[in-house]
Amino acid sequence: MIKKLGLAAIVLASSLFASSEVNIYSTRHYDTDKKLFKMFEEKTGIKVNVVKASASALIKRIESEGSKSPADVLITVDAAGLYKAKSKGILQAIESDTLTNVIPEKLRDKDNNWFGLTKRSRVTVYKLGTGIEKELSTYEDLADPKFKGQIMVRSSNNAYNQSLLAAVIAHHGEEYALKWAKGVVANMAKKPKGNDRYQVKAVANGIGKIAIANTYYIGKMIDNKDVSQAEAVKKVKIFFPKFENGGTHINVSGAGIAKYSPNKENGIKFIEYLASSEAQNLFASRNFEYPVVAGVPISDVVSAWGTFEDDNISINTLGENNAKAVKIFDLAGWK
């Protein structure tokens, strides 16, 4: 009897411990997130444990851990990663009036397996003083031979580029997307390498005249301890392209609840907190991302770049077309 009571006590203690924590598997790597984790802990008393890696690595890890996975929440920086997680069967539907009420339908999974929490736009960044901005217009136009030797862009294995091409497919089909990708390859100033900041720095330093990059990177370069980034961003400006029959391409950083989440309730509370005005304001002011919740202001830095109209396709489409985009990049010779 004593042994049984002892076992019951251990189980109870384990249950109480589990209910006081939430395990986050995240691909995000920003100081803003660390601040948000701390704020959530202080508000709720729920301890936040974080595992960081690439989306593919985290998805593979959750798959291999199976029903014993400690993962409660998966966060990725791209809609395709969330779509892949859902297609692998490692997420579950979230029942939350809070999330469905504040996050627009086109920025979340159609089955509520994941929700977008921040928006980032993929745009063109041009070198000031070159006059190239007079030639800029649509995404489709970037494949025009008039830009031969002028475009700096990272490799095709980058999720942001894959989602941009996925959007091209959504608007025009696979045949057109292949032609477009080949056109951009022909217009590259040099073979793809480096991240978005590398592309912007290259353009600032006279290698090509146009960089393709996510907007929030520009914000993070402005007040940067790396002098080369801070100086480079002074020499460039953002131009917001749009699709011929749509708007400016956007992607999302978002989150979902893992299928075997041991702390599901805490996981939902955590995602709901990231959709709160407090958290959305921090994403906007500290990380220069666009909030997904209406009424939350963008930062002054972001506001100075100008305005744009979001593209009209659903974020779900970016994930649905990802495999096609990867294949087309390969056919186009986009390394």
C-alpha cells in the first residue's frame, strides 16, 4: 500500500510539473523572442523551455520522437515549414476563439493546425543614385532581360525564395514560373550565396543594383553593431513590387500545437499570448515585422518605408506549391 501511495505521489508530482511548463521547438532566433518568453513566464508562471534548429530538423525530430515527444509548440519562419509539419501529421487542430477571431483566415491553416503570428514581405532593395528604381514595377518584370547582371538573391534552398516562387506558381502556373525563374537566373549579378543581408550589402557596395530580401532584415541592419551593415543600409531603399493581378508577396512566421503535446493547454495559451497586442507590438517594434492583428501599429522605421497591399492569395498556397517550386528551381538552374 505504501508503495502504491509512493507511486501515486510521483505521478501527481510529475503531472503538476508538466502542467507548469511549455516546450517550444522554434526556428526563430531573435532577441525579441527571448523577451517574449520571459514576459510569458512572468505573466503565467509557466516555464518556457526552448529547442532551436531549422524547420526540417525540428520536424524530423518530432517525427522520430513520436508519441513520446516533449514538443508542445512548433514555430517556423515560413508558411511552407508549417504546411510540411501538418502534412507529416505532427500537428493537431487548435480550438481557440481567441486565435480565430484575431488572425485573418488567409493567414492561418484552413483546418486551424497552425496560425500566422507575424508577416514579412519579400521585396526589392535598390542602390540609391543608380536610377534603377525607375525600371522597377512587378515581380514578373524581374525576369526581364533589361535587368541582366543586376539582381542579387540568395540560393534556391532558402524557404523565402521557395515561397516567392510558390506565389508565382499560384498566379501564373508552373510553365510560366519556370520561364520566370530562368529569367531571374539570367539576370543575376553573381552566383547565389549568403543571406538576405549579404545581398543588400552587395548591392550597396556596387555588385548589381537590385537585391531581393525580406523587409525586416532592413530594419535589423539600420541600428546594428556591425558597422558594415549599418553603413550599407544607408545606401539603399526598399521598393514594394506587386504581382500583375495581386499585391506584394507576404509570408508568415507562425506556430502550431504538436500532435502529442504533453502540455497542450499551456501551448495554446502561449500561442494566444503571441497573438496578443502586447506581443504583436513587440514583434513590430523590436523585430520590424508586420503584425497580423488589426489595430497594432507598425514601427516608425517600417512606416518610413511606405505602404503596400498584401497579395490576394492564401498563405496555405505557399505550402501547397512548395514541392513544385523546389523542382522548378532545379530545372531553372537556380543554385
